[in-house]
Amino acid sequence: MSIELTYLAYTIAVFFVVVLAQATTGIANNGGAAMANARDNLKPPTVIQARMKRLTDNFRENLWFFTPLILIAAISNISNQWTVLGAQLFFWSRLAHAVWYAFGWPIVRPLFWLAGVIACVLIFLALFGILA
């Protein structure tokens, strides 16, 4: 497995942890029985539950950019210093973003998001031979 695909797998593992954290906050607020049913009459979300929902949504939205780029690179047999750097940067930036977001720490979180976007741009430019 390529380094890029390995980092994609690592990123999916982090996303899985984020989803589990979101689920845990929902269960803590509403109870397991309520969350196992249709969820029609749930309590208003707590601050942490709402934050974890936003984190999960943000992570998912960013995966829509990263995952296809890594898969295109793998299918096209494109792997170079830029695709590797992009994959590594995306993983570490998303991990840091998730931690900062979960704890509600201010200011720095958008910089981690931006680093993830830059990572995707690096991979995109490498796919088209602009960065070789």
C-alpha cells in the first residue's frame, strides 16, 4: 500500500473516532434507548454535542476533497514528494483540527483547516504534473 493510501486509512481511523465521540455525546444527552430509536423527540443538544456534530460534518466535508484525490493518485500510479507531503499534511492537520475543535480551543483551529486545504491543493497540482 502506498504512503498516500496509508495516510488515507489513518485519516479514516481518526474520522471513525470523531463519529464515535459524536455518538457518545448524543447518548450522554439523550440516553441509549432514545438514540437507538427514530430520534424524533430528542432534547436540545448540549454545547459539546453540537460542537461534535459540527466537527463530524466539517471532517466529512473535507474528506470529500481528500479521498478522491488520493484514490485518483493511486489509480493513476502518481506518487511523489508532493502527494506524500499532501497526504501527511492532511492527516496531521485534520487530527489537530479535531482535537482543537473538540476542546473548543479558540483561534488556531482555522489554521489547521487551512493546512488541510493546502494539502489537497498540493495533491491536486501533483496529479496534473504542475508539482513534480
